[in-house]
Amino acid sequence: MITQNKILLRFLLLFFGLLTFPFPLNVIPKLDAVQDPIVDLYHIIIPWIGKHILQLDYEITVFTNGSGDTTYDYVLVLFFVVVAAIATVIWSFFDKKERNYEQLNYWFLVFLRYYVGYVMLSYGMVKVIPLQFREPSFYRLLLPYGESSPMGLVWTFIGASKGYTIFSGLAEVIGGILLFHRRTVVLGGMILISVLANIVLINFCYDVPVKLYSSELFIMVLLIMAPHLKRLLNVILLNTPTVPIQYKEPFTIKRRLQIKNAVKWIAVVFFLYSTIGDAIESSNKYGPSAPKPPLYGLYEVTDFKINSKEIIPVITDSIRWRYIAIERVKSLNLYRTNMSSTRYLSKIDTIAKKIELTHRKDSTKVYTLNYSRTDSTMHIQGVFIKDTIDCKTKRLDKKDFLLTGRGFNWINEYPFNR
């Protein structure tokens, strides 16, 4: 391996080591806490860099969260690049022996394979068990199409089809599993290049805040596939023969090979068990398998009275109720005629037939309403804010909306494009 390649390998090893640390410790029960002090240290270093070195005109106070593209995340990657570059210079200066880096390169690629494989299993399982992209909520179904964010549009598009969601998840899971065995790496890499290229494009083109992380995963897959690039070009583009890879065993002792294989398959089984178990647990807590609230449904207001006075619906009206959405436990969305909405914390007493609503931003605003219901209607009465309300509704379900009720059709004489 020429000097330039050795230097590049050192940098890549250091950079991706920093980027992925403390994997795999953070996926092992009881050892995941090892990352907490490291993250706390980064929470001190990165804001300091932003303020004193980069001289940003705002302080970094938002850390990694549901958005993977925070200022903190970008500065953290820059920090890793600089640290890896400095460490590479030091390593290259002191390591002047003619070492063979084949073993180091082998284990580096093994590490990347296992990291990407695990991440793909994690992301894939929350699609196979629909958690990341769920069936469109009542909120989404009531939101005007033009008011959707680009990211919201993607989530609605994918979540509207459980079959497509599961298929995309299986592509990630299968590609990830294939990375764990070196004889199937090429097939797994080819699958994941297609999958991740699509994910990266969606993230960039629809403003999904995982641009940074998805790009990092894509680069890792390209590095995994780099040793096979020439052979693939010969077969796919140049139509010339290629020779199979002569795999060299990393160990020469047969017993060590057996130990290596045992450890590998224990890791694969653990990764599968961990990701499937986490997905099932999440599904039971807040996903498709989670218990629905007692009054689950969307209720369209048919009659509405305030202080015994009938209120006629007017599009600009911000007082009269139009919909009541009860989709999650302890949560209720109230829509007015102009489609402005307020979310309340809710407690439903099915014995006393009462609904207690608490304003999410002001816990002193608590309202208790009485209700009666049938399978298709609900009648609500009580004092709300300062007025006595009398509200009659009819119950709607997801199948009452075209997007979630259209279903699959083999035959379409004309395109049903609305």
C-alpha cells in the first residue's frame, strides 16, 4: 500500500472512529451509559468552538434531537475532521516503519460493515413494523394540502401505503444483513447504495433534517464497496471478465477462526434481537399496536350551541367547533370552523362519562365536559372557557377520507388522479 493510501486510511479510520464511537458499546445493555460522559463533554466543547473559534453570531444551545442537522451536529463533524487530521499527521510522523496495512484495512472495513449493518437493521425495522412512517393522522388528513411542509408531505406519502413502507424497510434490513458476511457484502452494498442514494435525495430535496447522517452512511457504504469497484465496472459496464476475490483469513489458527465466526453470528443474532425487540416495544407503546383511547375517532360537529344559541358555521369563524380529533391517549385536538386548532391534554372517564381538558400551555385552564355517545355520534355538554356549550357530532374514521379509504384497485379504466 503506497504512502498516500496509508495516510488516507489513517484519516478515515480516525474520523469514522470518532463519528461512530462508542459503537458497539452503546447497543449493549448496561454499557450504553458509556456515551453519556462523552456527550456531556461534547456539549461543552462544541458551543465553545462555535463561540470562540467560528465566532457564530448565535450561541449553540440546541443539541442533537429529532433533527440531525442542527448547528451542533455540523460543528461536531467539523471538530472530528480537524481532530482526525491532526492525529493523522502525528501518527504519520511517528510511524515511519514499512508496515503492511492490509490487516488494519480489513478490520476497518469489517467495523464499517457491522456499523452500517446495525444502523440499517434499526432503520429498517421501524418501517417493517410501521413506526417511522405511520398511517396519516387525523391532523394530516385535515391539513390543507398546500399547508404541508415538504417533510410532512414525504411522511404522508410513504405512510399512506403500509405495503410500500414495509417493502422499503425490508430493503434496508436485507441489505444490512448481507453486510455481515464478507461473501455477500457486494450484494448488500449494491442494495444499500440504491436505498441510501434514494434516502439522501429525499432528505436533500424535501428538507428532511437527516441530510448529514444519511450522507455519512452513504459514504460508509461507498468505502465498503470501494475494493469491489473495479470488478463491478468490468462486469456491469466494460463487459470484460473479472476474477473472484481470493479471501485471506485474518487468522491463521483454525481455533481462532471458529471463535471469530461464533462471535460474528452472536453479534448478528444480538443485533436482530435488539432491533426487532426495540421496534415491537415501541409499537406496543406508541405505534400501530398501542392501545387506542376510549373515544378514538374524528368527530365532525353537526350542531353547536353557545349559551343555548345555535352558531351557524362561517368559514372565518374562530369560535364554533368543527372537528374533535381523539387519536392518542391523553390528547385531544379541537378544530374551529376556520381550521385553527388547539391541542389539549385529556382525561376520559368512561364510567362517569366525562372529558377533562387541560390547555397544554396553561395548566390552570381546566374544563370538564359531559358526553354521551353511540357508535356513530357523540354529544358533548358543559362549561368551556366561560360559556356553556352544547355540541353534537358524527363520528368519522380513516376510511372516510379518500387518501386512506381508496385502497388497492387492479383495474382502473381511467386514472383516478385527484
